[in-house]
Amino acid sequence: MGEQPQPQQEPLLEVEQCVTSIPEDHEATCWGCGLRLVFSSYSPVYKCGWCGAVTQGNQTSRKPDSVCFSHWRRFRDGFFVTVLALFMLFVICGGVWAVYPVVFSISIFCGIFHCTVAALLSVFTIASYCLASFKSAGAPPGIRWGSYPMVGKNDLENYTFCTYCSKPKPPRAHHCRSCKTCVVDMDHHCPFIGNCVGASNHQAFVIFLISVVTSCSYAAIMTIYASYRIWPPLEFPNVSSYGQMGSKKVLMEIIISVASSAFFLSARGIILVYLAFASLSVNAGIAVLLCQQLSLIYEGNTYLSHISSPTDIHGERGLRNLVRFFGCPYPLSRLLLGYTNTGKSQNNSGSKLL
């Protein structure tokens, strides 16, 4: 019998070896309640499910600022506060000395009236400045933290850890390195008042800006009027030939005549001219700052929050933010908010009809 042919063996298929790795659990400790947290993957920022505290990676205490840096900040704030105090004192005293002899020369009633207005504006401006400067900007409230039995559920919701103070920092709070403390709803650090602008003194700061704009506007009007009253008479020698001269030459003749008459101004007149220019310049700068502050309050935002996240909406914008900020009386707030709500309802109805 013949040998049967053996079947040919097919070559074995190559099998690829796939190795899968099981991620290890990452453990962390919450700074707020001290509980151990387990995550399936590493995250630089995480939130505790019990107390709600937010922890950032590599969260370690920072070294305090150097002595030179602290001295520089203190010197800068003291310099700006001194400059502002001297300017307010100069405007008040110089204005009284230079303006009111001219005002009293018109009539006694006019002089007494304007002296009363100037005294009220001065007292109101200085009082609001002192309130914004010496009042606390808004220190964070003391809260228990560190261990689980002491920290309840959601006690530290959205709190972060301040690496400068080594304490909990509430939402919308920032650390000021000049004041060396955290400030709730911090808007900015103002060197002209030597203090931060926060939740407690923000209203006083805005009222101070309003009083400065009002006082500078009043001072500019009074100094310009008094300067006009005591200005030496102008001489125009070529007035007969103004019709044959161009507009530029006429303007130059007027400027030369005014400049030549300014040499004959008394000391009172020079002070009046300086006060007029200084009041207008300060009024322009403070008015821009005031408009920025009112715009941020209308949007329900602060300056620092606007800089850090300009596209995020931190609150509902509207006139109710201004009413709540200034603490308007109930009848006035009801009138204003009722007017805005009526306007919104009319806009909504119109959009629905469209």
C-alpha cells in the first residue's frame, strides 16, 4: 500500500500583542476639610465634593515680599496721598482767597451764597475721601477650615486658598500685596487714597469721585468768571485792518494781545488762571474714571474681574445694580426699576410682534 500524502500545514497567523495600562488612582488631600480625595486621573485643579473648596496644583505658601518692596509701596501710597491732600487744600484755600473778593464785590448775598456752596462741597469731598481712605476695604469673614468634623457640607463652596495669607479666600476676593490682606469684591488698589477699593468702601470711593467732579466743575466756573472780571483790558492796535487780514493773522493778533495783557495780571489773577486749568484737567481725568466705575457697576462687575476675564459675565447687568449699590430709597428705587421693567416689557412685546 502506498503512503498517503500528509496535508500541508498552514503557517500560523501572527498575533499582535496589545498591552493596555490601567490608570492608577490619584490621591489628594483637601485643604478645606482634610478629607482624602481619589481621582481616576490627575488634574491640576479639583473641587472637594464635601466642603466645596477648590484646590490648585502645587499650592504652597509663598514667601512674604521683600522689605524694599514693602517700603516702596508704602512710600508710593504716602506720596500720592500727600499730593492729593495738598491739591485739595490748595484749591479750597486758593479759591477762597482769589475768587470770593470778586464775588463779594458783586453783592453780599452772592458772596454768602457761594461761600456756603463752597463750604458744603469742601466738607462733603473731604468726608467722602476720609471714609474711602480709612474705612476697611472688606476683610474676608473668619471661617472654620482644616478638619472634617469642624467643616460642614458646602461650608467652603468655591473657596480657594490664598498662598500669601495661608487662609481661605472667598469667591470674588483678591489678595492685595500693598495692604497685605485679602479683600472681598476687590476693585483695585488706589494709591491716591492709600487703600484698596472693595466691598466695604466701594460706595464711599464712587461718592468721592462724584464729589470731586462736582467740586472741580464748580471751581472751574468760578475761577473762569473771576478771571474774566479782573483781567486787564485788551488792546488791539490793528483792529481797523482786521477786515483785510486772513483768519490766521487775526487769531495770532488776538493771542498776542491776550498774552501781552497777561503780564499785567496780579498774583490773584495768576492763581485764578492756574486754578482754572488745574480744575479742568483734574475734572476730565476723574470724570473718565467715574464713567468707568459706573459702567462696571451697571454690569455687576469689578475692575479686576473685568481684566482677568473680560468675556465672562459675572452677574446680571441692569439699572438694579446701580440702585442696589447706592442704596436708593424704596420709592426712588421702585420708580427707577419700574421704569426699566416697563421698557423691557415693551421691547419684548415688540420683538414678539415682529
